[in-house]
Amino acid sequence: MDVVRNSFFGELVHFASGGRLFQFPDQQPGFKFPIDEVQDPTFSTPESGKDEKLSSKDEESSTGTTHRPEDAETGKDATLVDWYGPDDPENPQNWPFGRKVFVMAQLCLLTVALYMGSSIYTPGVDQLVEDFHISVTVASIPLCVYVFGYGIGQMLFAPLSEVPVIGRNWVYLPTMFIFVILQIPTALSKNIGSLIALRFIAGFFSSPALSNGGASMGDMMAPSFVPYGIAIWAGAAVCGPVLGPLLGGIFAQIKDWRWSFWCLMWISGGAFIVLLFSLPETFGPTVLSRRARRLRKSTGNKELTTKAELEFASVTTGVMIQDNLIRPFIISFLEPGVLMLNIFTGFMYAVLYTWFEAFPIVFVGIHHFNLIQSGLSFCGLMVGCVISCSIYLYLIGHKIIPWLMAGHRPEILFKIAFFAAPILPVALIFFGWSSTATVHWIAPIIASGLFLVGGYIVFQVLFNYLGMSYPRYLASVFAGNGLFRSAMAGAFPLFARQLFVKLGPSKFPIGFGSTVLAGIAALLVALPFFFYRAGHLMRARSKYAN
């Protein structure tokens, strides 16, 4: 019952019934409010009907409510609603381990279900070309605009999920419902223009999974365990686009490209139903905001509120625009360190999406795979992701946490990238020049998996370094990074086919194109060494860094 009560569905039913259904413990008869005695203001409990005195303190206590002398916004006394002690079971940080794992699994399901949508139609590109009489480049635009859409969408939905009265679930579930419904007109598209528009909108509404998934992990995990949760969730974020061609290839082979979107609707719709009834709200300030709302109703005291609600009420529209729309661009483009690391993460992300153009050339054009077999060729990337995630989880416990506990600077993280980063250009060269009819098809699959082994670990290092270096402006840094990655990943497929076809000889059709990418990767390999030596000096000169 608790699982459903704390879900989005439970909240809707609770609200619609006026609090009669799916009641919380503090709404049950006989519940004793944990309140300190003394002074003002007063409110009456439903049990006694008498005025109970509240404590006058200027800071939050662990007893459930604290008095704040005056709310600057209203000029009235306000009582802050807090957790019912350090072991309050409603605090996501106090959830049992099994429940946290269950929620983490749901977040991974959400991420996989939505991010396979970016690439799920790519095996049927040739069918799309034939149906709409367009070029292959134009047929790639629906992939690109989807990625652009979720890059832009996170700029809105990430800050929206941190409004106390909204929270994570009121962003996750409504946007996911819209995403599921959008697959119907997408599958029925009559021309390329409508398909492109619908794909952009779908990408826009899929963005909360990418922008808020890591934040949800942080909501319920102790700081020392957050890297583990984010590493696993990031693996799901990689596996989503990789699973897309596998499933899309099956339906494109058996039916046609339109059935890829019907498949996406079924998978995302099934995930939506699971999350609707079982995903709890993880954002602590939102949990407290709802508690305060219940207490205001049951006690009649309209001055009960939360610290987060007071802080949010004091934020002006101009400050919100500055923090959420302007500052991410300023930090991303005017901070040299952030700009360089954004380019590196964006490049790795872009190579992954470039391969949605390269794999059909290699496995369909050279090795004559059918669409199902071509989709299976992406399994090498999934294997690489599992291997790299396992390695990184080991490094968190045996290297990263001990280093940080010993007081090392954040630049110590780049020691891991010393070994992972050089894998990138090697894997790209291996992939490009093994993609020929005289070499067994398993070779480029191994190369692609090898790239992800290095790429995943480097990505985690860079992401964690950004978080540690800019803690005060974390949301702006990550929002800017997400937009940067999406822009690069969305742009690369537009010229990827020309890069491979125009440069490569017929025997090695993607050899020279992959060499160009390997050359860029080789230049970027120098960044971990540079930041290890000079990163602290760049942070010292920055007005945004820690």
C-alpha cells in the first residue's frame, strides 16, 4: 500500500479524495505531532482541539517543526515543517536499501525506455528514403532533432523539478505520458516535415529522464554512495540508444520503419504504467512541502511552511532566468576549463551517434547483414558499457573515494583517464580500418565495444570533476554540458555519411573518416594530462569554480 500511496497515482487519488484515500501517518487518528513546547505561534491539533505552543528557534530542529520569527515575504510568523527526527521514514535518505534499489531500477527503466527513442528508427532509414522520396541525409534529421529536443528540454525541466511544490514526479510522469501519446502520430506521419516536427517534440518531452535522473539518485543516497548510483544510471543512459537499433531492426525487417515507433510506444507505455503506480517522489523539499500542506489542512495553521518554500518564494523571475537560462551559457562558453571538458564529453557523445550512420555502411553495405543482424551488431557497445561500468564501480570504492577522503584535489580523478582516454583514438582506428570485406565482421564490433570501455570511464571522470569543481553552480554547469553534448551529437549525423563516403576508398569505406575522428580524439587525449597539472590553477582564477 505504501508503494502505491507514495506514487504519482497515489498522490492524484489522495488529492481527488480530499485526503480520505491513501492517507499518510500524520493524517491517521491518534497521530501525535512531534512538536517542542513553549512560545508562539499556536495551532490546535485535531486530537485535542487545544492550542499547543511551538518552540521559538531560528534554525530547523529534527523534531518536525520549528518556529521562525518572521517570514520576510509576508511579515508574519512562520513555522517551518521539518523531518520527524533523523530517522524519519519519509525522508528518501532513510529509505531501506531494497527500496532504493527498486527506485533506481525504475529510473534506469525510464531512461532506457525514452532514450532508445532517439535511434530506434535508424535501421529503417532506407525504407524512409523510399517512402518519402528523400535523401539519406534528410532521413537522418529526425534523429538529430530528437537529440536537439532533449538538449533544449532539460533547460526547462531540470529547474522545474526543483520547485518544492512540483518535484521530480510531476515532471517525469506528465512528460512521459505526452511522449507515449506522441508516438501515435509519429508512426502515422505522412511526410518528412511532420515526422521531423514530431520527433523534436518527442525529444523535448523525453529530456527529464536525462536531466533529472542523476539528481533523483542524489536525492535518496548518501554522498559516498551517489557515484555508484550515477554510474549505474549512466550505463542505462548509454544502453538506451544502443538498444534502439536492435529493436528497431527487428520491426523494420518484419514490418516497416513505422512499426519502430509502435514498438517504442509499447515499451515506453509499459514503463509509464509501472512508474505511475510505483515510483515515489524522491525530492526531499517536495516531500516536506506536501507534509506542510497536509498539516495546514489538519491543524488550520496557515503559517506552516518549509524552508525550501520560503526560499523559493523569495526568488524573483529575473533571478530564475539568470540562473537557469543565462548562467549555463556564460559558464559553458566563457569558462575555458568547462568549455574544453564540454567539447571532450560532446565529442564522445557525438561519435556514438555518428555510428548510427556508420554501422549500416559496415554491416549492411559490406557484410550484407539484414536489418535484424545489423541491429544485433550494436551489442558490442552494450558489452563495452557493462565492462566499463563494472571497472568504474570498482574504481569508485578502491581509488576515487579513498583519494578524496585523503584530501586530494579533484584533479586526482584524471589519473584514471590517463589509461582510459588513449583507448579512444585506438578504437576508432581499429573500427575504421577493420571495416572491410576481407576482415571478419566481429572485428569492428569489438572495436566499438573497446571505444565505449574508454569513453564511459573518461565521461564519468570529466562529469565528476565538473561537479566537484563547480559545486555552487552545479545545475548551471550540468545544464550547459547537457546542451553542449546534445548539440554536438545532433549535428554529427548530418555530415557523418559524407565524411565516410567521400573520404573512404571503396575497399575501406569508413577508414579515412574514422581516422579523422581518431585524430580529433588523439588531440583530446591531452586534456586529462593538462588538467591534472593545471586544473587547480584554472579553478583558482575562475569566479565560478570552487
